[in-house]
Amino acid sequence: MDRIWLQDMTWQEAEEAVSRSRGIILLPVGSVEQHGLHLPLGTDTYLAIGLAEDAAERTGVPVAPPIWYGWSPHHMAYPGSTTIRPEVLIELVYDVISSLSRHGFKSFIIINGHRIANIPWLQVAAERAQRRLGVRVYLFDPAYMSREVVEELGFGPVGHADEIETSHMLYRFPEFVDLEGARDYVPEAKPLYIVDPRGVGDTLCYVPSTVEDVARLREVSGGAVGRPTASDGEAGRRYHEHLVQRLVEVIKRVMEA
Ligand SMILES: [Zn+2]
């Protein structure tokens, strides 16, 4: 079995990986931020890693070392949460793509575990890389790639450390989940403000909550938004499997392009 993680390869193996994968590489990106009392700080990155790893095993496409940090200014009232400035994230992703493009990688599939908060910066990095480096960049976000299956599974709306993330973690990284710590908090819907990618209707665009608003959840739910107590490992398995299949589909399309 060929190694899938770039950091585990020798440079010769990396060279072989370029031709084996026809120049495609996966890049998991996440965040280090509070995920309630039941999930670890690295949840978003772990989930991106899990998807990348399983799709890589099925396709032989390598995975670049994960970018653990994301843009998390709204979670800074919770110890361990670490935010990097958007310009740092843009430059970091750009430099990684730029380096790997010199060795023949030409198609980059970014797997974003941090949902809407990372997306604008990844879009800027992707556009810049395509324009300056002549590569192709694809942005794979679980929240947008699961709209149908999430409906079928009956998951509630996208929140934070919610039943979607918790079910996914229960399936893929159960050793990091402490369901006894899970506390639900379902906020009242705000008029004309829908953040969930499944939502329909007129809406203002996403702006992160203030650090004070998120801090108030410490006493309410430990920082979670949604219904993590309704999480279920079997639903998490179906959700994960759906996403891995979609990711494999994307990889195959890029290979054939
Ligand atoms: Zn998360």
C-alpha cells in the first residue's frame, strides 16, 4: 500500500505520487476552536483529515499535511481556541499550493472542515493560485456537499458542535467524543438571517457572532449550538460515507478533466 500522507513520504515517493495521482493532491484545512464540552478543539481539522484520508485510500491521491488553524475570532473567550488572521490563512494556503505546484501538482482539492468561516479566505487563495500559478483549485466543504443526505438523516440546522459534527466524530473519531458533556442550545431564528447552506428564503449574509455573544454560551451549553445530545454514530457513518463518495466523485472528475 502506497503512503497517502505527504509528510510520511520520502521526496522520491512524493515524486511518484505526482504521476500516480496525475498531479492531484488533497489539502485538509480546519480550525482549532472550542467545540462545546463534548468535542475537542481540533474537531474541524480532524473531520477534514478523516474525509481526506478515506478518499485518498480509495483513489491513491496523496494528502498534504493538514492546516490545523483557521479563522475563529468569535470563539476566543474559550481557552485553547486559536485564530489566525485571514491574510495569514490566505498566504499560508497560497504558499503551500505554490510550493507543491513547483513539483508537478496542478490540481488541488481543499477540504474545509471549518464551514463558512474559512470559505471566503480559501476562495481568495484559490483564485490567486489559479491566476498566478496556472493550477486548478477546488473547494470541498462538507456543509455544502451534504445538503441532500442531511435532510434524509433528519439532522437539525447547521449550528456549532451540533448533531452533525458530533455524529460525524462519533463515527470517525469516537475516542475524542464525550457525549455526557453534550448540552443542547437551540437559538431562536433571527429574521432574514439564514446561515445554513440548506436554508431557503431571503437572508442577510453571514457575519461571525461577537466574542461576547459566544462567551455567553459558556454557561448555557458550554459553547455548543444545536442538539448534540441527539447525535448518533450510525447517522454519522452514513453522513461520512456520503461525503467520501462525493469526494471520490470530485477526484475522478478532476482526473478525467
Ligand atoms: Zn466545527
